[in-house]
Amino acid sequence: MAVKLDEAAIGARMDELLDWERAGDGIQKQFKLASFPGAIGFVTQVAFLAEAARHHPDIDIRYNKVTLALTTHDAGGLSDRDFDLARQIDELLG
């Protein structure tokens, strides 16, 4: 089971990420892709990463904009799993 991070650890991990923001008990980021098919392709890539990590984001698709939100429900907030997956997601787009 994942362990909920304290605020100091969350702050340190947030510094490792680009453009992710706190949202309640989680983190989120909006990605703007070139087109709707590009957005769907990106979501498909995220789905494979998430499935491999056994950690699944909330996904909102609005035409070419994809918002991803991460939290660790069984930990009651943010864990290293959220930040690790966020970093992997960012690497998809270079």
C-alpha cells in the first residue's frame, strides 16, 4: 500500500515536475495537443503507462486539451506513485 506524503515531501516532489499544480488531495495538468486525434493518441499512451504502473489518472478530454489528475485514493492523498507517473507522462511529450 502506498504511503501518503507529508507537505514537505509533496513540495519537494512538486519542484521536480513542470506545470503540474495542486488540486485538493491530488495534482493535475492540462496538456494541449495539435488535434483531437493527437489528444486521443496521447491518452492511449497514458493508459498504457497507467496500466503498467497499476495507478490510473482521472482523464478529461476537451477536443485537443487533455487534463490529467492524479491522487492515491488508498493513501488518502498524494504518494510517490502520483509523482512517478506524472514524470513518466511528461516524458511522453519530450
